[in-house]
Amino acid sequence: MFESLTPAPQDKIFALMAAYQADNRDGKIDLGIGVYKDDEGNTPVMTAVKKAEERLLATAKTKSYVGVAGDKTFNKLMIDLALDGAVPDDRVRGVQAPGGTGALWIILMLIQRSNPDAKIWISDPSWPNHVPMVEQVGMPSASYPYFDPETGKVRFEDMLATLDGLGKNDVVLLHGCCHNPTGANLSPEQWDRVIESLERTGAFPLIDMAYQGFGDGLEEDAYGVRALARKIPEFVVATSCSKNFGLYRDRAGCAIAVGRDAKAADLANAQMMSCVRAAYSQPPAHGAEVVREILSDDALRAEWKSELEAMRTRMVANRLALAEAIRARSNSSDFDFVSEHRGMFSLLGLPTATVDQLKDKNAIYMLDDSRINIAGLSGERIERLADAIVAATR
Ligand code: PMP
């Protein structure tokens, strides 16, 4: 049977990781994979997570199933983290998901069941898994202009012009904060204008919220989704605990559906649960239990928030230092946009030949599209990256 298959496309990030690991040069720099790293290059378990896990280990009484929708307390806490009461509780439903990817999948299935004619509009560029996920669910996708590699900024007027031309069968996938891969984000004023456009056209918003707390702060990063919640009667949000709780492998996230009334929210919830039931029946428990322990305990929550804030401010400091190091060497402001970007990534706008040169000559690994992981930098690595970029782009 399998001989009829054609090879599946290789995931470029994993191929890059393998090349990095096989590189024997001293001082090689990995700016590829999308996980947070500290100054030593480790992706640590957060202290609040460790403490929550110790408590769970000491008190757990069962490993019985958690139920199709997962842990209800976790779902409520995740809804509050994203929306903070911007929508009355009776119109919001959450289903625990295996990571942000799982949440996106549940939401795409829900959209497809709600409107089989829906087309999903994705930013150009976007997280490379968005289009394949939409295709897998069997819906058409299209792209809206988003990033200008020349300036490092959002092509906002072009984006808005496309959104203004959409209608009721269109779904707009927006990154809630910390755009992946570009690092260029909408300002609050730009969010307001996008929301006005959505109100006018009736296009349906899908917010992918994978990095809350990694940009300008936990509350600041939720500006868009909360402003939208106050104006748009129906929308969906996919949240992830992979980055902000460092729970990557434990697969915790939440699929959130907001209906125009309680009846619509219940219908959406029942369909989300039916998708889960037929795919994997129940979500994994551990990651969501850890998050529930942290968010429902004042001391643990405060500890988590301060750890998250330390990660965020370190990434902002790396941005400022890299932009400054390039400016000092090149005497130009060409890469100043890196300091204005937010989140874990910046798209440098370098041609593939330059990306290859940095890899071959300097042992600096970034994605083909020139996305770098800002968390992969620190003191001396920043200096060396700035040297290499300036030399390669002169
Ligand atoms: N959306 C975006 C934009 C992402 O960057 C990621 C993670 N790389 C996800 C969703 C999903 O993350 P996870 O499934 O690991 O929670």
C-alpha cells in the first residue's frame, strides 16, 4: 500500500537542527528552533512549574480520564488569562487542547463544521504550520499582506485594504501578539482599525495566541484579543502554554470559542468536544494540571509571572543590544527594526544566499527565511552575530 505514497515535505526546522548538531565548529550559534533559551543555551523548567509538579506528585489520587473537554478549572483560567472578563462568562467556552497546535486544530474543525464555505486568510508570512493545518482540515486558504522585509515593519495599509475586501465566508487568522516569524506586531491603534474593518465586513476572527507574556507583558499582549472581544460578537482563540509556561512537551493549550449568546456558545462547545472525541478522545492531563496549580495559587502565580517577566525583559534587552551592535559597526539604522520587534523572533529580511553564507562561514544557524530566535542570543554571541551580519551585507 505505502509504495503509492510520495515523500512528505521535510520539516525545515528539524533539518536545520540536525545540521547544527553535526557541526563541529567551536562557538557555533543556534538561532533556529522556536524554543526559549537562557544565556547558557538551556530551555529550563520554570521554578513555579517545578513547585506545582511537586505538589501534584504529592497529592495526585488518580490517573483516570480527565474528560473530553479536559480540566474545567484550567479552561476557565486560560479564558481569563486571555480575555480578562472582556466577554460575559455565559458566551465563552474553552476546551483543553494538546498545545496551541491542538487548540488550532479543534478551532479549524469547528469553523469547517460551522461554515463549510469558509476560507482562512493567513498573514504573509506566517508560522509555517498554519497553511498545512488548514489544508489538512480541507479548507481553502489565502494570504493577506503583512510584512515588508525592506523596512522590517507591518505593511499595515496593504493589510487593511485586503481585510476591507473580505466578507462573511472569510476567516482572518491574526497572531494575538509576538508575530511568528516576523516579530513585527500591530500597535493598539492598528488593532482598533482591524477590529473596525472586521465589524464592517463581517469576516470572522481567529486569534492565535501562542506567546502571551513574551512581547510587551501579559496584559499588554492581550490588548488585541480583548479589544476585539468588546466589539465582535463571535470569534475564536487558540492559546498555548508551551512558551509562557515552558511546557512545550507536555502539550497544554486551550481552544476558546465565543458565541453571540449562550446557546451559540453551547453549540460551538458541543461540536469542539465531538471533534476531540473522534480524534483522540481526551487531552493529556499533566501540563494543564500544572498550569491550573500555578494560576489558582496566588504565590505560585506571582512567582510564575516574575519568571516570565524576566524571560521577556531578557529578550527585549537582547533586541536592543543586537540593534545597537549592528548600528555601531555599520553606522546605519538598517537593522534598528530588531529593537522595535517583540516576541521570540525577528525576520531579518536577508536573502537565502546570505543566510547560507552565515551558516557556512560563521556557523550561525537561522531559518532559510532569515528568522532568528532572539532568545538564542547573549553577550558575546550578539557581538559575533553583528560582526557577521555587517560583513555579509556590506
Ligand atoms: N502558533 C504559533 C504562531 C506558533 O509559533 C506556535 C509554536 N511554534 C504554535 C501556534 C503552537 O505551539 P504549540 O503547539 O507548541 O503549543
